[in-house]
Amino acid sequence: MMQMLSNCIPLLTIVASVLFIYTLRGLSTAATSSNGNLCGMIGMAMAIACPFLHYMLLPSQNDASWQVLGSWAVMGVGGIIGLCIARRIDMAALPQLVAAFHSLVGLAAVFIACAVFAAPDAFGIVESAYNSIPMSNATEMSIGAAIGAITFTGSVVAFGKLQGLISGKPLRYRGQHIVNLSIAIMTAIAIIMFIIDQASWIFCAVILLSLIIGYLLIMPIGGADMPVIVSMLNSYSGWAAAGIGFTLENNLLIIVGALVGTSGAILSNIMCKGMNRSLMNVVLGGLGGGGDQVAALDSSVRGNVKVCNPEDAAFIISNAGSVIVVPGYGMAVAQAQHAIKELADILKGEGTTVKYAIHPVAGRMPGHMNVLLAESNIPYDDVFELDDINHEFGATDVVIVVGANDITNPSAKTDPTSPIYGMPVLDVEKAKTVLFVKRSLGSGYAGVDNPLFYRENTMMILGDARKVVEGILKAIKE
Amino acid sequence: MLNAEMITIFILACFVGYYVVLKVTPALHAPLMSVTNAISSVIIVVALDAVLVGLHDAERGVGASVWFGAFAVLLAAVNIVGGFMLTRRMLSMFASKKKRSTEKRS
């Protein structure tokens, strides 16, 4: 019986790993994704069973069943908190919620590293409590703890910025890179010192310095770069798990850590490509630095801006045969997606084709726009990615840009001096009419003026995205 | 010093992760983030080890490792349930109007 149980643990580990891979595989299509998520839950249940089996197999020296009950109680409390958060959360708050979840993984990794440091013998990496931790385990442990700590404070700052608790404006000061570099070097030195002499104050120093790095790394980064940062922190949380896995020689953690780490890395890469920037450039900060970088257009390009009201827009839209909606962060802020869906339904009823064009970096996290459109029951088949729809703008009557700016800026294609030059953009200017729903005439996040505003075929409708779309809706209904 | 077996597993898992995630449709990138967040909380396994096995010998009583482990269990449990449930909620919004699964990236 005991033999059977002890064989169970590696078996469960393998099955759980396969189920986790299948979870990610399921996300390749919307149809298979729910089953994939279910596989993930089963895999997690199997993984959680392992430590309990392990406990049962121990030669019992004292009755510690309160520890079993205690673990269930703690998991239960955590689970209920998690359930409430997941149920209650407004989809508009999705990016900050994901950032908050990342911070929890980072903090948990730090706590686990502390637990291992406090009692290495309990995890079987040393013979007795009086032996020092082997060098390789100490290396992996300190690196795991450092990545966990960076993930924690980095995600907390990202959360604060997304939630609006901290100004989304990048925080910059003179000598910033030198300060960051010297703290990074200090951390590296502390890790090396810890490997040689496992004093607890050095371990604390490693964690403390890493916490500072996480804060300093994310503070200078502005709101629109958040898709990259959230993906990067996603990746870090995976590497932290892998680091803990290496320390404790736990294959499941290594596999999961590698899966999550690569997943986050791929997402950050996709987001960087969507902005035509390197990860280093985003992290070190280059864009949206403030006043000095505003590339104002010369007056020859600047012409008159045509501002119209929702009633005029309704007239134009109702005469169109094809419409493409380009959503941006402004739609998310104003929660305009439900009004857009209603408008699209009316137009479709009159035989107009309505499509949606999603730029990879629209919004504040990867896939942000898709989730909001799906929330308002907009059909999955009407929503297109940049590469799939960009050739269609020329044949489109009306493009409605809702709360987006830089991702439509044609100067990214034509003006080599523009800070966003080279960034892939949606070719909305090729459409017969472009309706810009925007809060103000201000420049976009990148601080770049958008020549589209001054074009003959562009109409600006200023105001809150939801109110404007509702206004159009009302006018069309009449 | 380095454990070759673990490194092999790590590198192979990176490759698996790379090819699997590359196939994920861009529309589902948000659920991808929340589900990877949930599964990275599998570190709860070692946190539970800290609590359950941590101080199995009565000699030293309840030590710091049990408390650290318990905190980690709490945080990871929030993440696991929160992450999976959030993913489920998002996916149900996509699934409710599936007509045909996307033909691109097959």
C-alpha cells in the first residue's frame, strides 16, 4: 500500500504537467479553450494531492494532523477570497487584476524561499538542520527569491498605475540608469556573498534589494507600455517558480515555471513588435518621456480640424455600406463596448457589414480589447487582428476609431523622425471617411501629433466614448 | 554541481512552452495570461510541503518555515482559484457565441 502511494507521486506529477501543457494548447481556438481550462484545474488538483500523499508516507513521529487541517483551512480561505475576486471583478479592471495576481505569485515565491532558508532539512536538501545548504541549491534559491521579489514590487507598481493609484506618467530623474545599475550590481554581489556565507542578514539583503529593483524598474514606465510590462511580469512569475523548482529539485515546478516563463516572454515579444520597439527600449524607457519629445507637426500639415456632432456622424454611418470599428483604451475607460454592440446590431439589420480591427497593443494588456468586445456579445467572427484586416480599409466606407490614437497614426509609416516611426499601424486613412471619437484633440500617449486629425476625410467627435456612441445611436434610431 | 536532469527538463519544457504558446490565437491572449498566472501558483505544492512536512519532528516545535509556508499557501490559493475562475469567466464570454472556431492559425 505504502509502495503504491509512493509511486503515485511521480505519476501524478507527470500527468499534471501534461494537463498543464494541454491547458495552454486548448487556448489555440475558442472552441477548445474551456476544456483546456478544465484540464488545468484537474492538473492543479493532482499537484496539490502530492504533498498530502507525501505527508502520509512519512514515518509518523508525532501526530500533526492539525497541520493537515490547518493547510485545508488556509487553502479554503484563500480559495474563497480568490473566488470572490474572480466573480465580482468588473472586466474593465482586468489588467490591474492580472497585475495584482502576478504580485501574489512573486510574494509566495519569496515566502517559500524564506521557508526553505528557515528549515532546509524539511525539504530534503540537507541532511540535518545544522548542515549548510549546498552551493547549487543556495544559488537557485537566492535567484528564485530575487526574481520573486522583483515580480512582487514590480506588479504592485503596475497595479497602482493601472488602477490610477499611482500617476501613469513615467517617473524619471537624472542618473536613473546609474542608480538602477548599481543596485543590480549590489544584488548580484549579495547573491554571491550568500552562496559563500549563508548568513540570514545577507539573505534579507538579497530580498530587500530585489524589492527595490522591482519598484525602480516599473516606476519609470508609462501607461501605454503596460501591455509589455504586464507580459514581462507574467514571464518573471514563471521564472521565479522555476527557480524554486530548481532549489527543491521539484520537476513539476521546473516544467510549469518554464511553460509560464516562455509564455510571458512570447507575449512581451508580440507586444514589443506591435510597437516596433525592443524590450530593452521599453524597460529602459524611451517613449512618452514628456514635453521634450512632442513632435509637433509643422503648420503646413496642420490644417483645420473638422469637428462634428453625433447627429452628423449618425447620418454618415447610416449611409455607409461597410463599417470598421477600431477600439482603443478610450473605449475600455468609457465602457463604450455595449453601446457599440447595439449600434452594430442596428447597422447589421440594415445590411451594413460591421467589423472590428484590433491592434496588438490596443488597451493595457494583451487581448484586452478582445475580452471587452466578447463581454458585450460581439461575435468572435467579426473581430480581426491587424494583419488580417489591414488590406480592407481601402474598400471601407466608414471607420470609427473609438478612443485610439497612436495605433492609427500614419506618420509611423511616412515620417522617419517620428518617435513611433516603424510601428505597425492600422491603415484607417485609406477609408472614405474616418470618424474619430476622442476625449480631446490632444496628442496620444506617445506625445506625437496625429496628421489624421487634419485630413479632408476625417471628422472628429469630441467627448466621452460611451456618451458619443450613445448619441449616435439615439440619432440613428430616430 | 548542476543537476543535468533538471536542466534537461527545464530546456525541453521551454521548447514545449514556446511552440504551444505560439499557437495561441491573439484573441485569447488575456485568458492566456490569467491561466498561466493560475498554473504558476503550482508553487503551492512546496508551500504545503513546508506546512505539512516542515516540522514533523516535535523537537523544534512550530518554526518560521511553517509560518512562511502558510502565508505562501494562502497567497497561492487566492491565485489558483482566482486565476482559473477568471479564465473560465472570460472564456465563457468567448464561447457563448462560437459559430466556427477561427480558421487562421490552424
